Amino acid sequence: MSVVKGIAPPVEKYDGSSLRILIVHTRWNPSVVDALVKGAVDTMTTEHSVKSENITIQSVAGSYELPFATQRLIAASRLQATPNAADLFSSMSTGEQTGPPPVNTQTFDAAICVGVLIRGSTMHFEYIADAVSNGIMRVGLDSGIPCIFGVLTCLDDDQALERAGMGASEKKHNHGIDWGHCAVELAMKNRDWMAGKI
Ligand code: RBF
């Protein structure tokens, strides 16, 4: 039987060496979340030359916190990237060429929000999944920074393990790998789009 589901392998390897990437992950369901984060990090560093020192990893309690934290961290990276007035005056008075900022003080080029929601016996799953998926999309559209939806919404533990590459079946696959590819692709394309290149 042919397989119709899933993402095609990326056709392009990008030079992501100048990218700054944010990963925000939850502390709920840590073994699965850790595997997903590792999948994303390994993919970006080994397949697309993203430097590990340019990947900022932050944690929050649960998935519900992901949109807020991502929005504030993007704002913080914009502050980091803005030279303050004192720096501007000192470089003017000395005539120094300051050059481009180091990459780890530039605005994030993409964010990956990683969490694992597992359905329980109450309605929390539906409310949180809905709020988080909408929230992450909103942060991306409002900020202009690609925000990758790295939240598994699973009916049970086995589904989560399978989707983090830790399950028992042959079909297990670590979706963090896809999110790593996705973040680099969209970060690189967004750079072109912001420069008016299509
Ligand atoms: N957060 C997750 O990331 N994954 C979960 O599976 C999860 N289950 C929860 C179940 C209940 C009953 C509650 C109240 C919270 C759960 N959370 C979960 C935490 C939630 O995302 C958030 O951190 C808290 O509600 C605090 O805002």
C-alpha cells in the first residue's frame, strides 16, 4: 500500500550558519519533549549548518504558556538587537565602525514552540490545544517571525512516544526533525521575502 501521509523530505539544504533560532519548550511530559527538541536541534545543526551557540532554548511550565513566552522572547531579542543610545554616541565620537552585530544579539529568525498535550478525562486538552495552536499562529503573524507549531496533541502516551521516535512500531518518527527543517526553510525564505525577493 502506498503512503500518502506526511511531509516530503526537504529538497534543499540551506546554509543556516547566520540564523538565530529560538526554541521554547514545556516541562510537561519531559522525556517526549526532550526527544523532540533534540530532533529539531540535531537537524538544524547537522543538515543546515545552524550553529548550536545561535540556538536559544528556553522552557515554560506547560503548553498554554508557549505563545506568551515566545512573543516576549521575540520582543526581548529585538531589544537586544537595538543598539542603545549610549553605544551610538560612543561610536560616533570615536568614529569607530561597529560592523554587524554578533549573531547572538540579532533578532530571532524563527521560533519553534515544543510541547506535548495528552488527552485526559476532562476538557483541558481541547481548551489548551485550541488556545495554543491559535496563540502560536498569532505570534507568528503579529511578529513577522516564523513560529513553528511543535505541539503534539495526542490521545494517549503511545501516540506521543511514536511521534517523538520513541515508540515500539516501525512507523515511529521524531517530528522534531520536521520542525527543524521547517524552521530553517521558513527563516531563510522569510529573509528573502523581507528584502522583496520572491
Ligand atoms: N500542559 C502540557 O503541556 N501538556 C499537558 O498534557 C497538560 N495537561 C494538563 C492537564 C490539566 C488538568 C491542567 C490543569 C493543565 C495541564 N497542562 C498541560 C498545563 C497547562 O498547559 C498550563 O501550564 C497550566 O494550565 C497553567 O497555565
